[in-house]
Amino acid sequence: TDYETILVETRGRVGWITLNRPDALNALNTQVCREVVAAASAFDSDAGIGAIVVTGSERAFAAGADIKEMESKTGLDMLLGDHFGGWTQFAAVRTPVIAAVAGYALGGGCELAMMCDIILAADTAKFGQPEITLGVIPGMGGSQRLVRAVGYYKAADLILTGRMMDAAEAERSGLASRVVPAADLLAEAQKTAEAIAAKGLPALYAAKAVLDGALESSLAEGLRLEKHVFASLFDTEDQKEGMAAFREKRTPDFRGR
Ligand code: HXC
């Protein structure tokens, strides 16, 4: 497939998507959205892929939605054209996704990272929702996901001032899963993705589904979901293999069924 704004490659069971618009600090325009969604969907339907990494450059994960593309739009354009709607498909990918963030993750860039399951941050990472400085507000889920990630008061501080926070503050706040030296970011992302991809796909999909459930439902509903999804895994070969491997003191060989 010919992509123009991203680089796509497979390393073992890990699918890599690298945002590649260096002249615009990886600003997310409609074409980037279309290409990222297509690449992620292709990885998602490939049983040979057990984890996806999304990354940018050393300077920028992504500096936001493309301001130049949005500038002249009307409210009706945004609404009827469902300008950011494609990203919903990205957030719905079943395969675990790691955001490997170096440099700027601002606006839509921060929101893209928050659509991923793990945010691995280089010590150079800078997160923020600066939309207020452009006269708008977060539009790709930031107002909702950031509150859930870091709590109301930190989210309000970022969204109302538009300031950036560094990697240490992002980790302290619970936005970054982990911070690593910038030079190690991609290797750490691959290592983490491999650790995930070595597990069984049914259990990975199940884990992601119940994690999503935790953000979307009441405790009682979430616990009901967990109970059923947990039980369903006992009908997989991977569960028998995982538990047999434990008893036999060996590494499990998951087949993804
Ligand atoms: C389009 C962008 C861009 C963006 C950077 N560029 N961010 N183009 N959309 N979001 C372009 C610049 O115009 C410039 O190209 C080139 O990338 C390099 O950027 P510079 O500003 O020259 O770099 P620097 O001085 O190092 O500053 C880096 C920066 C700054 C602090 C990240 O670029 C910046 O503030 N960017 C905008 C961040 C932002 O507001 N993001 C939120 C967008 S709204 P040229 O060709 O001009 O030199 C959003 C949510 C959408 O994401 C939902 C609401 C509707």
C-alpha cells in the first residue's frame, strides 16, 4: 500500500506506524487520519500482529490537528464532515497500541496518544492541549480522556491555560505510563510491544475490552463485563496452554485461539 504521510513496517509480531510529515511537525490532517486508520485496521485484522506502535519523530510525536487545514472551516463543515470522525475507528482497534512519544504531543497529538493503550514517553516529551490559545477546545476526545487520565484539576489546568507539561509531570499525573531516555524510546517500545505480542490474542482483546469498560461504565457494570469476559477465556486453548505451562514450569506457547 502506498502511504504518503506515514511509514509502515512490521518487526516480528509488532506493527509500526511512524507519522511522517516532518515539515508540519506531524500535524494530523485528513490524509494522516485516513492512512493511520487504514494501516492500524490492516494490522488489526492480521493474526500475525499482536501489538502496534505509533510514533513520530524526535522533535514531534504530533503537534496537533492541522491548523492550516482547519482554519477556514465553518461549524457546519466540522459537524457535517465529521472532521475528526475517522479517529474513532483508530480508537476502536482491538490490538493493543503503544504510543511512543518524543517531543511535542500537543492538541490532537496528545489526543492521539490517549487513544492508545500505553503511553511510553521519552524524557523530551511535551504534552498539552493548547487549543484554547487558538480560540477553540480539544476536539478529538481530549476533554474527556484527559480528565479520566489525570483527573479534573490537572486536566482543567492544562486545557484552560494551554500550557505544556514535560515528561516527568506527565508520568506523575498518570498520563505517561513510563518515561525513558529519548535514545532508548524506540527500543523500549519494541521490547514492550514484543512482551505484549507474545501473549495470546484472545486474552489481549479481552483485556483491552475490559480496560475500556472501566472507563466507560459504572463499577457494577464493569465488574459484570469482567466476569463474563474472564469466563469466556476458559474456552480458549491459550488458557489451557498458559496454565499447563505454569504447572510444567515452562514458557507458554500461545496460538491465539
Ligand atoms: C499545522 C503546524 C502545526 C499544526 C506546527 N506546524 N504545528 N502546521 N498544524 N498543528 C508547522 C508550522 O506551521 C511550521 O511550518 C512547522 O510546522 C514547524 O513549526 P514551528 O512553529 O516553526 O516550530 P517551533 O517554533 O519549534 O514550535 C513548535 C510548536 C509550534 C510549539 C509545536 O509549532 C506550535 O505551537 N504548533 C501548534 C500547536 C497547537 O496549537 N496544536 C493544537 C492544534 S488544534 P511552516 O511551514 O509554517 O514554517 C488541535 C485540536 C483540534 O490539535 C481540535 C479543535 C478543533
